[in-house]
Amino acid sequence: MFNLLPKKEKAEIYSQYKKRRAIISLFFTMFLFISTAIFFMPSYILTVYKEKEIQNQVERLGIVNKDKNRTELVTKIRLVNEKIRSVDIDDNQKSYYDIVEKIISKKGSDIKIESFVVRDIVTDKKNAYQIQITGVSKTRDSLFAFSDALGTIPGIERPDLPVSSLASEVDTEFVINISMSI
């Protein structure tokens, strides 16, 4: 193929072509940036407006609830302190855990204990408790054995075993009432 243009003009045309291509790509990039900014502008304005509205609501609620929260917090702290004071145990007083542990140690494999109710009772003795044990015994004999074993625990009076607990021979449901003083 024949070259009709000299090399110098050919290089100049090629240089102008590169400049035009760079300018067009720059205009395209600017157009993309501007159109993106225009399309995101409504969302941005809406977000700024919502943020200011929420901040105003928080400030209004903060002023209204500040005194209310403070009084509620003080009353809750007082209630918690009262509960803590009521839970404190004297050194002389036996914990319920020890009482329940002694009773469970006398339980045989045929006895299933479902619940314990331990109440402090006021007597002339220093530490007295009323204990109610509810459960199920596989046999009547194992229930008698459990009742007798409870009588051997120091401080426990003879357990009351209601006659209704002895009505069935198998899977006997029982309620035993015990008085205990330590």
C-alpha cells in the first residue's frame, strides 16, 4: 500500500486523534458523574431531612423522659436493695440447700421427688422449718422406707404420711409434711 502522507503529518494526525479520544472520554466521565449526582440528590435531601427530624424527636423525648427515667431508676434501685436485704442469711440460720440435700440423701432409687416447699415457721426454737415433699414412689414399701429414713435425720420429727398416699400399690403419688428444727 502506498503512503500518500509524509511521516511528520501522519504523526501529527495520530497525536490529534489521541487528544480527541482523551477529551471525549473525559466528557463522558464528567457526564456520568454529574448525572449520578443529579439522580442521588433527592435521596440525599430526604435522608438529611429525616435525620434532622429524628434528632428533634430524640431531643424532645430526652427532655420529657429525663426526670421520669431518673425517678424510675431510683425506685428500681431501692426495690433491688430491699430484695437483697431480704435475701441476706444470718450465720446461725441454716440454708435451704443443706436441708434439701439431707432429704435427697435419704431418697431411694424407687422414689422420684417432684417438688420441695420449705417455709420458715415462728416458734420458740431459733430455726424451725415446715417442709412439704411431693413426689411419686414406685411401690408402697419404698415409700414407707423413705418415710422411716427421713425420721433418722437429726432435728426432724416423725414425718406425716397421709393415708391417701398409701391407697395405691404401684406408682404412688405422695405428699409428706415434715417439721424440722435446727
